[in-house]
Amino acid sequence: MTHSAEYIPSIPDSLAKAKPKNGNLKFVLGGVVMLALVVVLIVYSTASTGAYYLTVAETLERAPTLTGQRVRVSGTVVDGSEDWRPQEMTLRFAVADESSHEQLTIVFYGPRPDNFQRAAAAIVEGELMSDGSFQADTLLLKCPSRYEEEPEEIFVQSTR
């Protein structure tokens, strides 16, 4: 069986002049939508987990606008302000600014950290209540370490 080397099938004129269908456009638009969704998710997760926190003075100054919102506050633990109620699993204490003497009452529902007496500073995350107290669901203590110059950090999550 011999084939002619000169036989070349030609593309009909109707197919040669036809424009591609919008199939490629669908894939391009789908890719753009998926890329936009990924960018939105990255921006949202970065904004919600950012390490920014307010001082006690900033929190009290902006209290009317922050009431009911999720906030992260940092301050020095006030000596003698601890009120631990093990039956209720409630820890109340106060934090203050180093620059001002204003205090913010913190209410944390959960286990009391073992090294709370040694706590030098606390970063709390939660909600500022209308009565002026702060209901924390995350408590991060910075304690002076015996062996290192860097402060030891203890992270505790609320049980509620």
C-alpha cells in the first residue's frame, strides 16, 4: 500500500475563518475570579491575625467607639488586683499603662495560668463591655524568666 506524499488535507474555508468560541474566555474569567478570591482571603486573614494592639490609655480614650468590638489590649498587670474564683473559673485583674496611671479591669473565663503571680505584662484579646470592663477570651502573659533576658510568654485560651 502506497500513499501519495502530495496529499495534504485542506481545512475548509468555513473552519479557517471561524473565530474561537468563548470557551477560553470562560477559563480566563474563572482564573481571574479564583485569583481575586485568594487575594481577598489572604488580606482578610492577615488583617484579623495582625499583631497590633492598643494600650490601656488608647482603649479608654476610644471606649465609645470600641464597645462591643473585638480588640487586643496590652498593659502592665497591677499588683494585688487579682481576683481568682476557681468555682466559676473566673479571673479578674487590672492592667495599666506605663505612661499613665489609668487602669482597665479584665475578666477572663478559663483556667488561671500557674505563673500569673509572676506576670509583668499581659496582652488580652476580647471585647470591651459597655460597663467599661474588658471580657478577654485570650490571655497572653509576659513573665520575667529566671535564665534569660527575654520575657517568657504564656498563651492561654478561654474555655467559653
